[in-house]
Amino acid sequence: MRLDKIVKGGQVVTPAGSFTGDVGIAGERITALGADLAPGQGARIIDAAGHYVLPGALDVHVHLELPFCGTVSADDYRTGTRAAARGGVTTVIDFAIPYAGESLGQAADNWLRKAEGKALVDYTFHICITRWQEHRDQIAGMIERGFTTFKEFMIYQSEGWQSDDRALFGTLEAMREHGTMLLVHAESARVLDELIARHHTPEQMARYGARLHPMTRPNFVEAEAIQRAVQWCEATGGQLYIVHMSTAEGAEIVRAAQGRGVPVLAETCVQYLVLDDSVFEREDGHLFACCPQVKKPKDVERLWQGLRRGEVSVVSTDTCTFSRAQKATWNGDWTKIPMGLPGLETLLPLAYTHGVQRGRLTLEEMSLKLSTNPARIMGLYPRKGAIQVGADADLAIIHPTNTRMVDPAAMETNADWSPYQGWELAGFARTTLSRGEVIVDDYAVVGREGRGQWLPRRSAGLEAGRPAAAAAAAGW
Ligand code: URP
Ligand code: ZN
Ligand code: ZN
């Protein structure tokens, strides 16, 4: 087959191992891999000598233009996916959340409209179930439309998002029936509310400021909720995926459950791997409030261990950007800080610098956690997630050692700050390709907004090979 482009002479990371050689692209797909592919007439050569050629990362946990905490998160599909591309992320999965009275279908339509005409990379959504009694009968229809992952929050009553045990149990039963997967934000709502109420006094706020954020969310707040969600997963057999796991205790619970054959998977986010709660001692500590918050150094080390041992399958970002001005509305009351961090642009650089360069993960392991596993688990494999013949030509080409300093002024995100400001990181994408098109060249975004495509899916979870019945019937 005639090749349009050849990515030449890089160290190419594939599921079968790494090799030094070429990736041949025809149209949107990878069509050849080899030691020295012959360029046909007119083929563009992309020199990758001295670079790693990785599958584009999938960030399967992002929130773009999210109404949350009384404001709207500052990165939309334009800036968010430009940031993604510059960070070597070629697929994002956001969360479509129904607001008052809306159906699951309306939520998906709202999110499709947000992305339409703006997205630079490919995308899809997890569908959030916020009112189980109403939404339960809409699940099969969403699967028919090509959405195979659902989400429930165990907190956020004030946002109107909170699910109780009945909803979790019932949704997991439905996941089992359909062969689809439930993502859960696991924190213990009642205990959390109680701890917040105990500390929510003018004296405590004057004394502790933003440190009350970690003080009111001890590890057991996450651990109890993970334990309970795992219990319902075990009882129903429905596939469960714990989002943004941040604690050592969570990793232990998931590991033990997986050992018993319980169909639970876990994701952590890169902030839980590189930050700890000492950030709240800083004068601008309130900027770092995210939910759940970053934990202790022992949790950080346990999560890295979980990645190596396998109980942590995926690293994402939970990007939910708020500017300094948005964060400033807290006025000394930690319960009013818009919770979330920017992250899409720094996912791969942080995982590479703090994971691979520090010897915590091999290049192949990093690629598994950022690309192959997320694609498999979210039902996008083999189209996404690996450099192999037949897959979309989604590639991130990075230099092994060249670093860049994190400087929000020079970044694509709308954030005017970064949790990693001033950090020297390797692993920014010199070149990013999405479906065969160069969208980042020489570290600068060159792709056209609106070119990103919605990705229909027909499966999800551990049994990703088994298509969800409704999606299969609909022909996805
Ligand atoms: O702080 C965060 N994570 N904001 C987004 C909402 C969520 O819980 O993921
Ligand atoms: Zn969450
Ligand atoms: Zn989130």
C-alpha cells in the first residue's frame, strides 16, 4: 500500500516490545511497521531519529467546560484539546452530566455540542447517572448510541449528582446485564459532611485556611467508599472502575478484590503520583484543592507500586481547570474553593519524567498505563491505544532528555497557573499525530480545531472483547 507518511528512525513502542525503525501511515491508519520502510513518491518523512515514538495517550478522565462549584471550568474543547495535543494526548473522555430534569440522551447531546467545531483530538463521554429512578431505563438506549461507560458520584449532593447505594447496586446490575462498565467517584458522603460541619467555624478557618481541605478528608473517607462500591461490584458481578484513586488503602482494597476475581479496576491521576498534601502549607495552597485531594508521600509511593504490580490500570488527569480568579472566590472558606486542577498538557511529561526517568516505570509500562490499558478498558482498542497495523495513526513523538519548563504563559490551557509551575519536565510532544495528521509540530499546535471526532464504542471493561449487546445490535 502507498504510504503518505513515514515516521522514520525512532524508538517505536508497541505492545510486542520496542524497536528502532519506522511507522508507515496511509490515510488515517498505521499500515506498516518496519526497520526501514521505503518511501513511495510524495510520502512525507517525519524524522524521529533520537526520539521515542509512543502511541498517543488517552486521557479518559477530563472535564471540559464543566458547570461545577458555582462556576464553569475554564478549559473548553478548544483550549482543552489543544493542551491535550501539545501533551501528546490524542483521545479524551469527558463526563456528560444531566442537569435538572435532563435525560441521559440530553446530557450526551449537550456535551456533543460543546465539542462540535472545537475539538482538535478525538473524544467521547462517560454518561453520568444522577437520578437513578429516572435514568435507569435510559441505559440501554445510550449503549445503542455507542456509549458504553457510565458514571456515578458517591458525593456532590449540592451539585445534584450524588448516587446512593441503591443506585450503585442497581446500576452495577445493569452493567452486568449489558456487559458495560460503571465508573465511580468513591468518597463517603455522610462522614465527609460530618467532618466538614465540625470544622466549618470562623475560628478554624482563620487558623487553618486551605489546610482544612485535607484535614476534613482523611484517607478513610475514600477507603470506606471504595470498599462499599467493591462490595456491590462483588455482589452483582457488574464491572466497576474506581476513578481518581488517591490512597494506599484504596490500592489495598482493589488489589485484594482483584485477587478474589472481583471485576474492579482502578485509575489514579498524575497529581496523586507527583504531589502530596504539603502543597496546602503554601500561601497559594488553596489553588491545589481538587477532589479527592492529594494525599501523603506514603500514598504516592503505594500508587506507583500499584501501577507496577497491576492493581492500578490507568493514569489520567481529572483535568478540571480553574483560573486564579475563580479559585480566589473561596475568600478563606475552603468549602467554596472550585475543586480541580489543569492537567492535560502535563500528563505525559509528568509520567515520563517522574515515572520513566526516575526508574519507577519502564517506557513500555508507561505506555500501557497511558495508552493501551485506557483504550482497552474504555472499549477503544485496537483502534486506539497501540502502535500496530490497522490502528489509527495517533502518535506522540518525544525526546528522551530535552526538557521544557512548565510555564502557564506558554501553554495552551486557559489556566493562568499550574500545579507544576517552574518544574523542568521532559516528555512534551515534539510532534503529535492524530489519525495520520500532524497536529503538533516542533512543540507547537498546528492542527485545525473541530477536526476531532466523536468515537462510538461497543464494549467496555475487562471483557472489552465482548460487545455490549445493545451496541452490537445497533451495529457499532
Ligand atoms: O476536583 C475535581 N476532581 N473536580 C472534578 C470533579 C470530580 O470529582 O472529578
Ligand atoms: Zn470525581
Ligand atoms: Zn473528575
